[in-house]
Amino acid sequence: YSEQEIRSTEEAMVDVNRMMVKKDREKIQTYALQNNLAMLETPTGLWYLISRKGGGIKARSGQVASLRYSVKLLDGTPCYNSEFSGIKQFRIGQGGVESGLEEGILLLGVGDKATFIMPPHLAHGLTGDGNRIPARSIIVYDVELVKLEP
């Protein structure tokens, strides 16, 4: 392939990606409006609403976060929750969870409850999780940060 062909293909892929991100953003905006949610958006595209302030210490990278959670698709289809799977624990900043969850937890303190809406690029991407979350899904995470440990 020539350098021109490669550049042209890369530009087309970037354009398609921009269009998909824009459409996902529009779907999330519509969902927030329909559900009367006054959500904020981060520069990466994570949408969030902190519904309760617990007053506990603020989450920092390197800590182990413990949270109650439920995950559903934007259409309301339930996917996962801590009622059945138990409390979710992960070390903040080490990966192993959705990048949108990593980003969102850093907005919270212990006792806070929040809703995060993650477009595919912050959730399970083009492929889904191979189980309950289909390809290119926008997911809604309801979380409560119950504990932080060193």
C-alpha cells in the first residue's frame, strides 16, 4: 500500500469513529433527558450524576475500592449486580475494570452513590464482554462506594 492509501484509510476510520462517538453521545443525552437526570460529562465522554454524598474520604489511585453496583444496558436490560455477584473490589488505576469505572470512582468518596453512563469506548468497546454485554453497548452503572483501603 502506498503512503497515500494508508493515510486515506486512517482518515476515513477517524471520521467513522467521530460519527459513532457523536451518535453515542446523542443517545446518552436523550436517555438523560427522558429519565430526568441532570448529568455531567467529563472530557473523555463519561456521563455521571452523584446522587448522594456520603462524606467519606475521596478515592485515589492505588487504593482498593469496594462497591455495590448494578450494570444495565441503556434500554434497561439488566446485566450484572452486586446482589448476585457480591461486592466488586479493584485497585484503582490498575485496570481490570472498565476505564469509565476507573475514571468515575475517582470522582467519589466513601458513602457516595452515583450513576455513570459509559459509551462503548469507556466500557466494553467494539466486542462487548462476550457474555451479557453486546458489542458497542452503552452501559449504565449505578454504584455506591462502600470502602477504600490502602
